[in-house]
Amino acid sequence: MKLAPRSSTWTCTLLAMAGLTLGASTLTGCRALDSFQLGRQPAAKPKPEPTPPGKVNPLPKPSIPSDQAVAGTDAMNRARILADQGQVQDAIKEFEKAIEENPLLTGAHMGLGEAQLKSGNVEKAEAAFSKAAALEPKNFKAQFMHASVLQEMGRLNESIRAYIRAINLRPEDFQANLNLGTAYLQAGEPQSALAYSKHAVEIKPDNGPARANLGVVYQSLGRHEEAVVEFQQAAELTELSPELLTNLADSYGRTKRYEEMVATLEQVVEMKPTALAYERLGSGQFRLALYDKSLASFRKAAQIDPNHYPALNGIGVCLLQQWVSGGQAELALKEEGLSVLRQSLRIEKNQPKVMELLGRYK
């Protein structure tokens, strides 16, 4: 999974000398579309037994005449061979031919969905998987693939419902639990994501992406001590990435472990020197009263991205701090600090604490 922290909004009050508010990071778990072996058309079910009192039998699946049961299988088999050979467009035509001959052939709808995905036609893939899932409600693969494509399309509520149908069929499936947790996260429902993300870790305790995803869930719920544990576990189980380390540093900061925060962000700027990484590093250094280093980090962030207004806020506060600690003698520090804060407000107007700071010292 790719961890993608979102930018933080950094504001402060000068009297606190450390009013940096670190924004929560967002990590969305990646969707893994496994290559599934397409199932054959199931044989007709035996006649159901009489319904016991107080129970209702599900609606029986429509019976398929024997001649229709085999219709379309030749075209479907040809399509599978073409798909295996990488001839995706020809495979699509054969799958469509199979469906035309036999609209109830679930395997053909599944094959068409996978082929459409390979060709980049996500909407057509969703339609094919939707049909397969409707034909066979108890087909886990159909439900899972439909949910995955819906998630990719951003249709999160529908995706969540489809994942739940899949998990009802296979409660212990790792990928379904992990993906459902990420879908809930994407939908802004971390509390709903928690149970499924935890269960994914229980199923595969040594899976780094699952640990990282659970860390983001805890982070989103404000449970940063638990988030730190999961991010540390993820760092031991998977290749280190700037995104993972940035999330870990964020939770270090929230738990006031500023030395660890700074050390982690120093790794981040070596790996990927972004404006966000330098701005977070400046925030941690400011908390440790390393004001010169903090100012240098904020200036580096603003140099990389002049529109990164949290870095401008950091520069402004550092300059005002220097002016105050120097006995308010160097007015140039004050003027530059206020000028940088005004520049920040021109980029992002909704910063009431910055406006308050300007009003106090202008």
C-alpha cells in the first residue's frame, strides 16, 4: 500500500513559542487485484427440502436447460486462451460472444471484467463484475472483484457494501478485510475501519502494509501511541518509504516524542527532500528549541515550494521569536516575520491564528 500523508495546516501563537499543529496523515491502502481462476458454470442445484416452520428458503436460482448450460463455453475457452497470450482485445470479443450465446455464463462475465481491466476500461469492467456478482451472489471472487473496481472508481459506499458481501462469504480473507478497512478510511470512517483493519493484522501479523494501514486508522482516531507501535512494526516488516516514516514522525510529534520525530524526519529528507518533509522537520526542531535549525528547515521548504504556506508560517514565527528573544531590538526581524505571514495569508486566507498574530504585532 502506498502511504500518502496529507498536508498539515500549521498555525501558532507567539506566546506559546511552539504552536505548530501537525495535521493527521492519510494513508490509503492499495487495492490488490488478484488474478483469479475463472469458475465454470455450476451444475443445477438439487430440489430444495421442505421449509421448516419459521424459516424462509432463499429464492431458487433459475434452472438452466442442459443445452443452454454448455452454450458459450467454446467462445469462453477461446477467450481465456487469448487473454493468457496477451491478446486482450481479441479476448474481449470472444468473451462478449460467449455472453451473447449464454448471458448466464458467470465465468464469461468474470473473464470480460478482467480483460477490460487490463485494457484500462474500468467502467466496463465494473459492469461485467456487477453482472457476475448478481448472477452468483455466493461467488466470493465476483463480489471481491466488483468491490475492488468500485473502490478504484471512488464509489466507496457501493464498494463497502460489496466488500461486506465478500467477507460474509469468507470472513478470514486477508485482502478483503484489508481493502474494506482502507475503503472505510477513504470514506472518512476510521471507526468503522478499525475492526476490519485489526482483523487483517490478526490474519497476517507479519504483513507490513496491513500494519501501516492499522497505524493510519489509529492515527485518524487520535490514538497515536498505538499508531506508533503499528508504524514501527510496519517499518520492520517492509521496505522503508518516506510516506511511512512521515506518518511515524507525525505520531511521534503528537505524543511529544520530539527527538524521535526529528530523527525520523531527517531520514525522510535524505530519502525524499520535499517541502512537506522539511516543514515537518522544522516543526520538530522548533519544539526542541533548535530555532536556527528550525528556521533553516522552514526556509528550505519554502524554497522547494513557495506556495507551501505552513512553511511560511514557520519562517514568520521563527523570525518573531528571534525578535522577542533579542529584546525587540532588531526591527528588521519583526518586519520580515510579519511580511512572510502576510504572504502566507495571501495563499490561504482561512488562518485565524495567523490573522490574530498579525493583528497583535503589526
